[in-house]
Amino acid sequence: MATRLEILGAIYNGIPKDAGITRIEFEGPEIAVYVKNPNFLTNGGDVIKKIAKEIKKRIVVKADKSVRKDEKEAIEIIKNTVPKEAEITDIKFDEDLGEVLIKAKKPGLVIGKGGLIQQKIFLDTFWKPEIIREPPIKSKTIENVITHIYNETEYRAKILKTFGDRIHREVIFKDRYVRITALGAFQEIGRSAILVETPESRILLDTGVNPSVNFGERMFPKLDIDQLRLEDLDAVVITHAHLDHCGMVPYLFKYGYEGPVYTTPPTRDVMALMQLDLLDVAEKDGRPLPYSAKEVRKELLHTITLDYEEVTDIAPDIRLTFYNAGHILGSAMAHLHIGEGTHNIVYTGDFKYSKTRLLDRATSEFPKVDTLIMETTYGAQEQTNREDSEKQLIDIINSTINRGGKVLIPVLAVGRGQEMMLVINNALKNKLIPEVPVYVTGLFDEVTAIHTAYPEWLSREVRDAILYRDENPFVSEQFKRIEGYKEDIAQGEPSIILATSGMLNGGPAVEFFKSMAPDPKNAIIFVSYQAEGTLGRKVRDGAKEVQIIGRDGRVENIQINMEVKAVDGFSGHSDRRQLLRFLHDLTPKPKNIILDHGEYNSMMAFKRIIDNTKEKERLGIKGASIYTPAILDSLRVV
């Protein structure tokens, strides 16, 4: 990898003298070249691409502060340059990083064909445009995240330079090794966390909580080991925004972490929302808080977002690339390229190797793979296919409504809730179910608003409907948004209720369940994974009576007379067949396969399948070693 001196030399020698370079800053993984004459890009735009390819770094050109237009003048230029049809809703300036944020209902019109309008804004104002979408459903989360970041531009500029210095420090050690340590979600589900170490660097992949545990050491990953010193940690990489993968990131900041957090843009927004909700639920339940909103706000300032397939340095000897995981909005597989080809790790996180209404199928092609860390949530199960699952769901809804009952569908705030909206909207549109009210309540209503800000990250069908046909299924008039639990709805006319939480471990779904469970006319349909120890798992497994501790601390006995159904084909996880198909299609083939994120029996059942000689040949992994480490096990892969 290029040294700092080689990088600076390549830039100074490669960029024309008339550009007027005033300074070069290492801003996180990017190298920002500040110039007095950005117009050199009109004649020599390929110069930057050539240098970036030579030194294998991300380079951005910014205008020196002395030549940037006054903010009022820049606003006028932007408004006169961008077509009115773009419907700009906000413009914010980051003086410290030389950027202007433009929020518009139709951001494509701000970018222009081939990026021409975006480039014109830069060359006419000398402010580097950052363009985002104004969602059709207003999102308080996105508003708060953007406002917070733009209120702290001086701090953010300062820490990005600190990150940049750390990333681009000289490589010292000549010894080569790569060690992977299991800190959470090995031989279990929940509290995902993996430490990857080299002689130079330490990277933490995911830092989650255990959703089935409310207290005790099993709730959190093993973060107190000697080799995980927060001051030596180079980066935290978060694959997606479910709490079992991101719920403990602010905890790191509480106890001294000062480094970057890498996510995709949708994950950043949903992650903050989920973490704040975790605090809200814990406070209402009277449980101790692992961190405060202060740490969530700090985490946001330290977060660097990356698009899929954007290669980025995150340490002196490690490059990160995110690939589509098909699990939830913005979910990613993390590819770590270590050293100059020393080792390549693919960590799948949670992934779906099958197309859904909401998302496209996960990626299975990578530049290089030596070690694969792979989830096995459904390693021992085969799910019902999508078509049959939708028919099954529609049949249950119809039979329940026909007998005068109501349907409760507990949903995970991120993923299953939006998938159910698409399925039900399609069924109503095609008159497959009666036109009854569909109530949407709980946290996932805000998450749905965030989905509408990122249509480019959704399935091709949904993306095309929103961007090209102006048909947004999430804003259909069929959906009635309500705040929390409503007694009149729980006891009222036939309806469909989509409510969080998906495992009945909190949220309005529990209140609706308590009210609706005794009535045999009603039905509850589980459409997502139910972790061991959760109320949802007990109900799904056939309990006829459950005890629920109310907010006042009293225990309530709930008789379950309602119809209980589980439709497993809507899961955001791959089942056994999909996991095997992913391994079969995976290119190139790994030398090591490490299984995680599965209950012990499920993981071991899957290991027995793929460790079979014939199956290894069929999958093309004949020479691969299969590992099922336990918590705190370390594996040296180089």
C-alpha cells in the first residue's frame, strides 16, 4: 500500500499547477485536495481518476475557503441551476469541509444526466454538493440526524482528520497473521460481535445486544477481553441496523472509543432510531440503561457511510467493501481485504439469498474470499416458498375476517414490517382480501418513512414504481397510521394490525396481543424469527396461557384462545436450501468457513451437511475447513 509521502507526491505531481493546491487533508478514508481553481476539472477530470487508480485511494477535490461563493449567493446559483421540478426543500453548508447539502424531493434532477448539474453547481459555487432525498413520508429521524451532523461540522472535520491520520499511518510490523475472535452470536443468536486482528490493526464487526435477554452478562458481547482495548480499535463495521448487530455501539463510546463507525447510509439512520428506542423501552421497563442518548449522538458524528461496492481504507492494512445482503434496508456483507493480498474475509452478517418484494437477492460474487463467516439462523430448516407463504397469509386473513375477527401481525420494526406492507398492499390491490382497515403502529412507521428516503436501495420493482411511475406502495391510502395501542381497534371491527415488536418482547404488539388473545375469532400471525426465551416463541410453540409483567410491575395471566399461526417464508434470513445455494454459487471459494448466528442445534446440523465429502464436492468447497467456534474462541486464519 502507498505510503503517505508517495500519496502526497502522486497528487502534487499529477494535478496541474494551475489548479492552485492550497492543502491536502486526510479526511477519514478520503483524501481531500483543496484548490483555488477547481475549473481544472473541466479539462482534466480524468487526472483525479488516474491518480486514485495509481495510489488506490479515494480522492475528492474541494475548493479552498478563500474562493467559495458567499452562502446567500451560492443558494441563488443553486436555485437557478436546478430545475424547479426537483423541489429543493433545504440547503445547508458545511464550511469546515467545503460541502453544501441539497435536499430535494427529486434528487436525480439535482444530479443531472451523468452528474452534469451536480458538477455545474460545484464549478459555479465552489461548494461540493452532497445530495439527498426528501422522503414523501416525513422522517423525524433523518431530519434530526442531518441537523445534528450539520450543527457539529467543526467537530466532525476535526475527527475526520484524526481518522485520516490513523488510517494512513505507516505500516510497522512485518509479521503476518490474521486472527478472528468470537465475542457474540456464536452457537447462539443475538449480541453479534467479531474481533478481527492483524499485527497492525483491530476491527470490530458488529456490536449487538441479545434480544431475548433483559439483564445479565448474556445480554452483551464479551467486550472486556484483553485484546479489545478501545483506544487501539481502528474501526467498528456495522452490517445492518437490527439491535442484535448494532445495539451496543454507543456503549463503546461511553467507555472511551474515539474511532469511526462504518455503515451504509440507510443503516446509519435506522441504527440511531433503534438505539434510541432501546433506551426508551429500557427506561419504561425500569431496566438500567447501557448508555445514553449522548453516546448515540456522538456515534452519529463518528459514522462514515459507504455505498455498496465502494472500496475504502479503514486501517493501514485493511480495505472494506460493502455488498448487498438482501436482509433489510441497507444491510451489507462486509468484505475485508487485508494487506497486499494477505487474506480476504467475507462476513455475511444476516443475509437473504432469495428475492423478496422489498429487496433484491444477496450478492454471492466477490473479488477474493479466503475466509467466510456465515450466518446459520435457519441452517436446519426449510422455509415455505414465497408464493405459498403469501397464499397462506391471505388464507388466514380471509378466514379470520370472515368470522368477524381481527388479525394481529407482530413485525420487526425493520424489514418484516415493510415486507408485510408490500404483500398486503398487493393483496388489497388485486382484491385477494376484503377492504378492511390496515393499522400500522409502533416504531416501524418511522422506519417506513426512512425506507421512502432510500428507494435506490430497495428491490428493482419497488424502486421502479417509486422513481419512474410515481407509485409509492408505502403511502397507500389503505394504511391507517396510529400512535401506539388503541383499545377501540383491539375490540372493534375486523381489521389487520401491523405492530412492533416482532417477538412480543415490547411495543404495542404486546398490548394488542393481551387484549385480543382471549377471543377465538382473532388470529395472530408470526412472520419473523422468534428467539428462544421470548414471549413470541412461547406463543408460537403452543402455550395456552402466558404470564406478562405489566408496566406497573403486576403479573397478568393471559389466556390464549385466538388462532396462532406462523408463516416462515417471509423471513429475512436464508433457510437451509438458500444457504446451500449461496455456498454453491459463491465465487471464489473460501479456504475456511466459520459458522455463526445460529442456535447450537441448527448450526451443528448445517455443519454436518456441508462437512460431508459428497456435499463438499457438490458445493465446490472440497478443500475448505469448517469451524463452529464458541464465544471467546479465537481462530488464526493466516
